Amino acid sequence: MRRITNPKHPNADQVGTDVQYRGEMHRITDVGGGCFTLVRLRDGYAQNVRIRDVNDRDKRG
């Protein structure tokens, strides 16, 4: 039997949250595969960042 829909990404609940990345505040706007799309709040610059880089940084403080 085939699955009709894809399962929800395990980190989908983090979309919309603000995180500190490289000394500046960013908002997570999208998730897919192993990457988040982060948008810098200062100027709206978007970049793809590995999920591991963002989540490990939060645990370290």
C-alpha cells in the first residue's frame, strides 16, 4: 500500500521562532531536509543553515 501524503518534518514546530545565530536575531521561516531557512530580522536577508548548527548552538547557550 502506498502512502498518499508525506509525513510532517520533525522540526516543523520550530518554524516561526526567533533564534540567535552568529550574534544576530533570525527567524526560522522554512524547514526541509536537513536545513532551516533563516531570515535575519535586521534586514531580511535569508540563508539556508543546517538544522544541527542552529539547534546545537541553542543547547550551548
